[in-house]
Amino acid sequence: MGNIWQLLERGFMAGVVFAAVCAGFAGFFYLLYRLIKLMRPKAARQEEQRILSHRLYKVSGRGRIAYLILCLEETLRFYGQDFSAWEWILRQLWSITDCSENNWIGIWLDSIWELLPSTVLANNNTETTPAEISKARTLYSQAGIAMIVINAVIENAYTIVCEWSPNTIAHDPNALCLIDKVEETMNTFGVSLPSNEIIQPLFEQKDSSLGKPFDGLRFSYISKQE
């Protein structure tokens, strides 16, 4: 019996020693990790902290695009644009939130590419221009100075989706930088950002990638007019 207790005691002590060694290694690697982070340039550390503290950091890709569409709607309202005339474009943009069929990203990109201000306004061949493109050109031409902000929102939303891929870094920081550029443009021209009350439900769309489909139109002013 005494031998058994001795074996148990030795086993226990060996376990304690092993645990202490593992803890020591863990502590060492943690300190090394902290040291490496501290050795990085201050600007890099500040940028990382800014990204991590971004209010949309944990919001899914679909949620981020929904936020930009709400920015577009705020812009249209600020400049007194005919909301009903823009509704068909807004509905195409909003379709990204609830699409789920195969190749839905490609379908959305194709439809929005044709409506990008840079695409529409560069097409001067009015004889062969589809009616939908002509309709968009009329809207863009009549928008005047508002197009500076409108263009920033639509083009950046399109760029964010273009850069999506299966190996995209979790909570893609590049997308957040593009969103910041949109907000800067809106602030420059005095356009208010969407209110916290409007965007609060978007924070529930948490995902490190595209996220699950959801009914984005319920956040839109379109639903409030129906």
C-alpha cells in the first residue's frame, strides 16, 4: 500500500512539474508576442486599434453593405432627390442582403456594375444604350453636386463586394477603410450619417465573412413609404 501512495505522490509531483513547465512556456510566448507587438511602428499599432474599435468591426459583409445603402438613402434625402425615382436602384442594391441562390455575388456585381456612375456616365453611345442605363444616366445628371457623395457610396460598396473571397481576412479591415472614406465624404458635404436608432439592428448581423441573408429592406426608407 505504501508503494502505491509513493507512486501516486511521484505521479502527482511529475504532473505539477509538467504543468509548471507548460505554464512557463505559455508565459514566455505571451511575453514574446507582446514584445513583438510593442516593437511594431506606433502608426501600425494605432491603425490596428482603430480597426478593432470600429463600430462595424464585428458586422457581417452584408451588414456593412446595408449600412452603406442607408448612407446613400440619407444622401438622397439630404439633397432632396425624388426618392421614388431612385427606388429601383436602391432595390437592386438591397438585394445583396437577402440573395441566397448560387453565384448570387456574381449576379449582384453584374447588375450593379451596369449602374455604377463611372460606367453609366462613360457610355456615350445613346443609340444602343438599354432603357435602364438611360434612366440611370438621367438620375445621375440631374443629381448635380449630390453625385459626389452618391458616387462615393455606390463605388465603394461595389469595391467591397468585389474584394470578397473565401480567404478574406476575418472582419476585413480594408472594407472598414472604404466605409470610413464614405463617411468622410458625407461629413465634408454636411450629410448626416444614418442615426444610431436606424442602424442599431445591423449590429446583430455578426459574422467574420459575408453573413447569413436577412431582410435588409426593413431598415430602408422604402419600407416606411409602403
